[in-house]
Amino acid sequence: MNPSLLDRRFATIGRHSPLFYDQPIELVSASGVWLTAADGTRYLDAYNNVPHVGHSHPRVVEALRAQAATLNIHTRYLNDRVVAYAEDLLSRFEEGLDRVLFANSGSEANEIAFRLAAQHTGATGVLVTDWSYHGNTRLLAGITTGLRTFEGLDPNVRAFPVPDLDDAANRERAEADVLAEALAAVDRAIEQLLEHGYGMSAVILETIFSTEGLPRVPEGYVQGIAERVRAAGGLVIADEVQAGLGRTGQRLWGYQRHGLLPDLVTLGKPMGNGHPLAAVITTDELLEEFGSRNEFFNTFAGNPVSSAVGHEVLRIMDDERLVERAARLGAEVRRDFDALTARYDRLGPTKGDGLFFGFGVFGDAARRIPDATTTKRIVEGIKARGVLLSRIGPHGNVLKIRPPLAIEDEHLPQLLGAIRASIDEALD
């Protein structure tokens, strides 16, 4: 890393914009699943879900170049690009989820979704899980529970804990008991919103619960939340920025793992493979209600260049069968992780689904004491072996492994080898 570059960053962007690793990496190029640093070191990317079909995918680059050289304008003019993309995107959702509002980021998409919900329900009460992140607008800062914010939790917001069947406190309990206790917490949160006059506007669920550390939730948990929110008059928002577009394998959307049909679905980062693109998917009824009350438009959302890029991402996913690959490689990694964690009583179990996976690191054999310090040491050791990943969870002790869907069989030995060697170094 160039020390003067870090100084220049601090002098312009400031010291509070976060950087990964003890020694930040200066990256200069990328291709597929590989990132190249300024010193020539190549790193296997096992973290970034933004380059969904691979860094600098030639078809995405060409789609962007060709459309940028032809026309780029906002959506207050007719253009086939945005309509064709909208049609293809919506064809990948269930019947009824048949309208789309394009946006520029996941934050903006979630902001719009809450605006639709508030106008539809006439309520302001919001439910959110108690260790989550959904964006950085003022509204979303007021519902953030997994990061430090000056605003804190807004008075019209209630947070509830997400159960993990793998937690030490739940391992010996019946799943039905864990489910009942978890849903009782949701009931109490809704009752508080109603008692204080906020009503029930919406719950937002990031459907793989990534910030929470990929908990293994009881069967029927997500459906139970949705039923309670709807009974109280609210809507259900599925935040698919992390879990969507085939990340979890076999299914295209994370909410489908739970048998849920949301009222609003928000999309972001991976839609544009690095190009700023996001969306809210909803029903004709909700969009018609919102559109008839608001003159809503967005200068950049849904422009022809963004639409060309987003549409090409969908085509590449189909042509390269990336959802099926995510399921197959995810199952292979899980088997390897199961064998690795079985060697150490301070590790495990394997968590996640498809190409979003990890496992916990603990300070004791009973796996009751999360060990963030050792987890960080493991992440740094993996980086030193040429692989980039991170860590998540309320205690920072769950490895966060989320490579581009472009990862292939030939890349797994380096990924798994770096993780094994770093684990051995840290724990032996």
C-alpha cells in the first residue's frame, strides 16, 4: 500500500470511512474472481457480492460501452431498454409481484419501500431485527441496529431478536419451543407499537440474516413474522440485496427459502455488477396507489445504460447457469467446512446457504463464548495467503464468505486451503 495514498484519503474522504484489514490493500484491477493490488499481488475474492457475475465481465463491459455510446437519458422519455429489462426482471418473480420502481442503491430502494408502506397503511410503526443494516438514509439510520449511528433507534421502531438454533442456549431445546419464544418477542414488539399509537406499517427482513451472523432459524419463523405483521395491518418488505439473484443457490430469491411471498422486495448491489442499480418490486395495487398520489421520478434510475447492464447480468446468469453453480459449489464447501470444524471443538457449525457461508469461532469447547479476536486473526491470516473475506455477527466471530457467483471448481482449493492453513495457525 502506498502510505501517501492513505494520507491523501484521510485528507479528503476523512478518517471515518472504514477500510478492511490491519494493512489496507490498494487495488488497481480485477477480473472474474481475481483482484490485483498495486504491488502485483493477486487475491481471490471471496467477499464481494457486487461483481455478481464476476469482476469486469466482458459482456457487462460491452453492454455498458455500447449503450453509453448510443443513448443515456432519464425515463421521462420512451426507450425500449428499460421496458425490456423490467419485463425480464419481473418474469423472475411470482405472479402478483409485477411492478418495478428502479433506483440507484439498496438504501434508496428500502427508503422507497417504506414510503409505499407508510402511505398504504397510514401507520408509521416499523419492525426490524435487532442486529441489522438496511441502508444509510435518515429513515434507515433510524432503524439501524447492527452499526453505530448517532440517530439511534427512532421512537416508532421496535427491534426483535432473531433466534439461532445453533446457539448454545438453544441446542438442547425443542425447535417448537424456540419458535414460540421468538414469535412471542415479535408479538410484544407489535403490541408496543400499537399501544403507543404508531400502528403497524412494515417489517423489513434481510432474508438470510447476514448481519446477524447467518443464524439457523426455526421452520416457520419468517412466515410467522409475516402473518403477525399483516394481521396488525402492516406490509412485509424482503431485503434481497444480500440474498437475492441466486446467491443462496437453487432459488433466485432468499425469501423463497422461507415459503414467503412479500408485499415489497428490494434489490441492489449485484443487479448491476458494480454499476449503481437497484429496484423495488411490488404489486400493481401498491404502485398504482403510490403513483396516483405522488409525482415520482428519478433522474438516473432506469436509464438506458443501467438497464442494458442489468439486463446483461440476467442473461449471463442464465447462460452460465450461475444459480445452479451456486447450489453445487455451496454444497461442496459445506461438506469441507463440516470436516474442518469437526477437527476443532472451538469452531462451527457451518452456516449459510449457497455461496454465502461461514462458521463461528469460539473461545471455549462448549462454543458459548464468541471469540472475535481469534476470528480477526484468522481473517488476516487468510488475506496473507491470497484470499479476501471478512467476518460478521453481533460478536464479530462468524467468518463471512461470499464470493462472486463466477467462482468455479478450480478456485476452491485456494479458498479452502487458505482457510484451513489460517485456522491451523490460529488454533493449533
